[in-house]
Amino acid sequence: MAQSGADMHHQHHQHHRPNKTFTNQAKLPKLPIPDLEDSCRRYLRALESLQDKDEHESTKRAVADFLHGDGPRVQERLKVWASTKDS
């Protein structure tokens, strides 16, 4: 009896060796979380040529609000989360 393509595909994956791509992931040094202010500066610089003057001023205000509002709290939560992850 002929096997369907799905059956052959399933059998192929049953005998396939595990992927070794992430085998040594835990041994890699952790990358640092970028500084919040630096990330915001880079974000604004990246958008500058893509926005007109009014859009960019609005974005700058939103970034300033983020930096003086939720940003530091979110940054700390990101650092805690990242500390529990492999690189």
C-alpha cells in the first residue's frame, strides 16, 4: 500500500535528529538590556527622516512622556524578565 505524503513527512520527522542550533544557548553570555534613554534617542533618530516635522514633534512628546512616566518601570520589569532567560 502506498504511503501518503503526510505519512512520509511524519516518518521523516520521527527519525530526524534533534536540532542542535540552541544546544549551547545557556552557555552564552547574556546580552545587556540597552539603556532606556539611549534606546529612545535611537528610536527618534530612526524615525526622524520618516516623519514630517509635526509628526516627529508629536513622537518626541510621546517619547518624553514615556521616559518620565511608564518607561522606567517597564525597563525594570524587562530587566527582571531578561534575568530569567538564556541569551
